[in-house]
Amino acid sequence: MPILKETDFQGEIVWLGHVPEATVGLRSKAGARLDLTYAGIEGERHYGEQRQACGRVRNLHPAGTEIRNLRQLSILSQEDLELIAQEMGMAELDPTYLGATLVLRGIPDLSHLPPSSRLQGPDGVTLTVDLENRPCIFPGKEIEKDHKGFGAKFKPAAKGRRGVMAWVERPGRLELGQSLRLFVPDQPAWSP
């Protein structure tokens, strides 16, 4: 019996991008397609099967320790981007400011998908959700460069809406307009 069950939800890819490796800030560069390997997107800042431990795992590993890279991709919800923009008082929020890899439309509460959920594309490309990507100050800094007075509004507006981080389980291609099928773990929530 499979431990992942297919849901009725599909997310349409409405935006794709990557953060070039040489970029100083967090900004993504938009594109029409992404070719994914087991290490992510070649030439992307988060490319690699391993990464250096950061503050997000400081209670587990000293900074700089080499660990598995479960943060290859940043997946956001179009619906959440609209809510964040509205709360910030902006007409729209460009995903480039958030270092986004892909933006999906059609999966409710995307930021709270269970860890180990899968998103699968038409060619079999499969992304495994790691954890919620909690808001930080870096997108606000990018927003502030182009929209003075709005950067500080990002972090509180994005709480619970920042999307998820993911890694490539099966390589393949993502293209604008494709739909990704959602599979979730078939297990009860942990309740100690």
C-alpha cells in the first residue's frame, strides 16, 4: 500500500525563476522553463545535493557543517502572494523579490503542506516538500530597493504565507502552464 496518497489538488505553474549563483541579493530571474537535476537547478544559488548548515538548523549542527540540501527550491502560492500584497498595501508582489523558484495557483494553504508531500509534473518530475519557509528580512530588503517604505511590511504580512522549501526527488522539466499533482503522506498527524 502506498504511503503517499494523491489528492484532488493540482497547482498550475504561473511563474518560474531562479536565483543566479553570482547574485548578491535574493532576487530571482524569471524564466519560461526549468530543467531540474537531483542537485536542483544548475547555476542557481541553492544548487547542490549538500549545503552548509545555517541558522535554521543551529540547534542541530554548527554553522558551516555540510548537510543534505533540502532547500533547493522555493515554492510559493499565487493566492498567498496576493494576500501578502494586499496586507502590505501594494497592488501586487513580484515573486522575484522573494527568491522564488516557482509560483503555483490552485493549492490551498500551500505554506502548510505536510513535510514529505510531493508535487509531480507531467514528465514525472517530482518535488518533495521539506518545511514551511518562514518569513525573514531579506525579501523586505529587496522590496525596499524598489518600493520605499514597503520593505518592513513584508515579514508580518507573510507570516504563514511564505511558501515551502523543496528538493528534487526525480529530475525533469518544469514549464509555465503545467500542472503539478499533489500527493500527501497517508499518516495521522503526530500527537504525543
